Amino acid sequence: MNDHTEAVLDYPLMRHALQAYTVTPMGKTLASELHPHADATGLDVQLRETSEMAATLAIGADPPLAPVVDIRSYLEAAQIIGFYLEGGQFLDVAQCLEVLQRLRRYGQLESQRVPLLSRRLARLSDFSIVLREIRTALDDKGTVRDHASPALQDIRQRLKRVRDRVHRTLHGLMTTYSSVVQDPVVTIRNERFVIPLKTDFRQALRGIVHGESASGATVYVEPDSVVELNNELLHIQAEEERERLIRQLQEALANIKTLRGLLPICYSCKQIRDDKGYWNQIDTYVREHTEAEFTHGICPACAQKLYPELYPSSSDLPP
């Protein structure tokens, strides 16, 4: 059906109206891409699915859908070697996968009430392992947890030990030189722990000056006795381990295939209809390498098998 025919039938208006009822940006995109088709068997099943969904909504047994961030760009980025997602983006992915997990469970629990919908939901993959890896590695703010791995935990313990040594040393110096200290508080300048001294007494303590206050009344001095400790702090960083964890999560996300395009596939036997109208088994290569997005119908043979009351003989099947 061409664009002119769709316009005469007000199909674009129907698509627009349908988009207003979608919950996710992915659903809105799918609604905007709907077009009429002439697969009578598939249309019959889709009408039954729609009726089943309408009846379910009418009694308040709504599927556990929830608004989520569009993660399609994240999944595409996960395929790029050397590109890593931020912690917050991983949390967006986790939120989306959690919704999918709830929908999958809903299909299992409500299979008697919504058999057609349950068949669709049964095709959802189990993302529990990916979810566990994300939740174990990241906290609610997207920061890598200390206990995400033994190596990272060890690194942060070392950081704490060295930081404590720096603080003890500086507090000892501030006690000794209390008369020239502006405020007895350890502060940070240029990623170094320093002591705030009164400007007139900057020479009272040997060390490196890292600037002064806006008023000019205070200079920030890094005493010679903590220079090496500050250097050690800078070197003991968790970045390498953090990147390794993010890389592991990235690899897990890369296994979530992003499929594009629309291909008619029988929801029962998984046969796919080619461009000549023949129904064939899906090749393994398609599953592993395609970026197509599948839409689901039903082939004539499965229609007769699953709905014999509608199609008692092959002559009743659509061509």
C-alpha cells in the first residue's frame, strides 16, 4: 500500500493516535512504523491478540510496563571497540532490562488468562545474569562499588591507608605550627593535600605553595614531608580496575542483539517468510549476525494446527 492510499484511509492519523498510548520511546517508534498488510492469517491472529489485550486492560490486569530510557543507542555503542558506557547509562540499561524481566514473568504467570500475549512474551530472553552483573558492580548512582572485585577493594583499602597517613602527618604539623596556621583544616589544592598558612608566614614551613585564597590572606602549602605520600595517592588509582569492570559489563551488553527492520516470522514454528512468500526455517547466521527487527505472524500450517476450528481444511486457509 502506497503513501497516498494510506493518507486516504487516514492511516497516518491512526498511527499518531496510537503513539499517544505508548509507554516507551521504542514502542512509539514501532507505532510510527506500522503499515497495513494483506497477510490474512497474520491479521486474524493480531486481531485476537488485540482483543485479548483489551479484555485484560478492562479488568485491570495490565502488563507491568513502565517508562524507560531509549537504550538502543547504548546497545549500538556497546558494539564499538574501545567505546565504554558511563555508569548512569548502565543503570538506564538495567532499568529497561528489569521491565523486560517483569514482563517475562507476567507472561509465565498469566499464560492461562492471556495465552496469545504470553506466547509473545515467552520469546523474551532471560537477562538476569546481565542485571546481576550491573547491580553487583554499580551502586544506585552508577559508581563502581568497592566490593565489585577483590582487586578494586584492595586498591581502595590502600588508598584509605595512605590518605590516613597524610592526614595524621598534616594534623601533626598543624599542631606544631598552630601559630602560623590560618585554619586547622586539611584541604586540597591541585589534587594534593595541603595546609592553609597565614600569608605572612609562608616561609615558616618548608614545602610547595599551591596558590592562595581570593583574599590573599592564606597560602596553601604542601609540606615536604607529605610530598611522596601525595604522589603515592595519585599513583594508587582504581581507574584500571574500574575500566576492566566497565569492559566486562560492555561485553555483556554486546550479547544483547539489536535487531532492525521488519521480517514476518511465525510465532509458533519460527519459520520466516521470504520475499517470494515462502515460509522457511530461520538460518543460524541470521540470528547471530542480522540487525533486523522481527515482527511476528503465523504461517498457514501453524494456523490450521493451532486453530482447527477456524481452518478445518487447507481450502479454508488464505493463499
